[in-house]
Amino acid sequence: MPAIEEGYHQLVDKREGRVLAQLTTAVAVGAAEQKQLAEQLSERLHLDVRFEAKVDPSLLGGAVVRVGDHVFDASLTTRLQQLRQDLLTQVPSR
Amino acid sequence: MPVVAANSPLSLNLTFPVEIVVFLALLYLLSRYVFPPISNALKVRQQQIAQALSEAEAARREVDEARQKEKSGLADARRQAQEILDRAEKLGEELREELRQKGRQEQEAMITRARAELAQEREQAVSQLRRQVADLVLLATQKILEEELDQKRQRRLIDEALAEVDLSA
């Protein structure tokens, strides 16, 4: 059922020239802030945006933004993993 | 002229010519029938002796030659035996040298392998240590972030995340 619902929304969005933007954050964002963020995103993308907010404490901070098939991961968890990788691959000076 | 007595052996009478004739006849008979066979026999004997001497000489020469051959044969055999001994000694020395060389090579190979293993173990230890340090840094950073990130900072991070959104790429 959720998949059918999702499919339906996508069809409606396409017909009305809208795009779905999902924002996943580490902490909950209030309704007013959500509206502000949606407007910010619409302005940035020059598109009409249907906004969805999700919470994932494992992100620690920052956010993961998904717009259509594009995913932008600016979460702190990912940055920390990148830091770890950099530490592992760094060649130590003798 | 001295006077000779009638009964002396030196006195001349009729028996003397007879004696001479007999002597001469004897001589003739001897020279005709006795001396030649004796002479021939002596010649034959001489020839036989000469031949025997010659054969003996030939036999002696043969014996000498045989001895000489035997001597040179022995010398040859000794020389060959010495050559075989020399070759065997040389082979033995070569084999010893080869074994020494192999031993050295194996030793060097062992040392090289040991060094490589040591280097690999060191590399693994360093790698493990690096991973542990990275994990510790990560854990410490997470702890600090969890304590230090307030709502204001969270909002700023969200704004930064939104600023990265770009559909044109």
C-alpha cells in the first residue's frame, strides 16, 4: 500500500510540475521551520517542492536531502566516516 | 857327420820309407774318408750352435720387449688410475662447492623471507594501530558533538546541507 500511495503521489506531482523533497535531520524540526526550509529549497531549486521531514538521530547533525532521484548527504555521520577514511589512508612521515 | 848307432831310432834303414808311405797313405785315407765327415760334423755343429745362439738372442729380445710392454702397460694403467682419481677428486670438490653454494642461497632465501614476513607483520600492526586510532578519534568526536550541538548549531548545519543541494550537476 505505501508503495502504491508513493506511486500515486509521484504521478500527481509530475502532472502538476512539483518535485518531492525529503529532508532527514538528526533532530526534529518544528512546523514553522519546516515551512521555512521548504521555501528555501523551492527558491534554491526554482521548483515547486512537496516537502517531507524525517528524523534520524544517527546522523548526529546536518541533514540528508533527497530530491527526486538525487541524494545530498551532508550529515555529520558521513563527514566523520570520511575523516576516519582519511586518517586510515594518510601516509605517516618517517 | 856324426856317427849314429845301428840300433838308434835315428838310424836310416828300409822301414823308414815304408813308414813314410804308410804315413802318407794314412794321411790320404784320413783326409779322404775321415777328416771331411769330421769337418762337416764340426761345421754342422757350429751352425747349430750359431742358430741356437741366434734363437736365444731372439728369445731374449722378445722377453725384453715383453717386459718393456708390461712396464709401459703398467705405467699406462697407473696413469689412467691417477686420472680417474683426479677426476673423482675434482667432482667431489665441485659437489662440495655446489652444496656450499646451495646452502648459502637457501640461507639468503630464508633471511629474505623472514625480512618480508617481518615487514608484513609490521605493516599489519601499523594498519591495525591506525584503525584503532581512527576509531578512537571518531568516537571522541561523536561524544563531543553529541554534547556540544545545540538547536542553533543544528539549524546552521541543516542550512549548510541545503546550500549543497544543486540539481544542475
